[in-house]
Amino acid sequence: MYGHRKRISLPSLTHTMIKRIFKEKRTKVFNRKVRKGLRKAHKEKGLKARKAESMVQSTMNQNGR
């Protein structure tokens, strides 16, 4: 499952931020959106991964971050 991890350039900072926010808020919609964004970022590399990452960031901002 994690065999192709090296190809993906997602900064670890986003993951720690997401984990921290998961602890803070556990609303279903929010979790679904972040999971969707993470899935996109894992699937696709480069530009699309960055776009998905920014989607996750904007979701965080909507949730009163």
C-alpha cells in the first residue's frame, strides 16, 4: 500500500496539521472532505496533488481555523 510513497511530494506538515485538526473537530462532513482531499493527493502527483492539498487547506479554513 505504501510502496509508492517516495514519488509523492506531500509535505509531512500537512499530515500533522490534519491529524491535529482531526483531534479537534470530528464533524462528519469535514472528515469526509479532508479524506477526499487526501485520497486525491495520494493518487496523483505534481500539480494535481498540490491542487488537492490546497483543497484540504481551504476546507480547514472554512472550519474556523
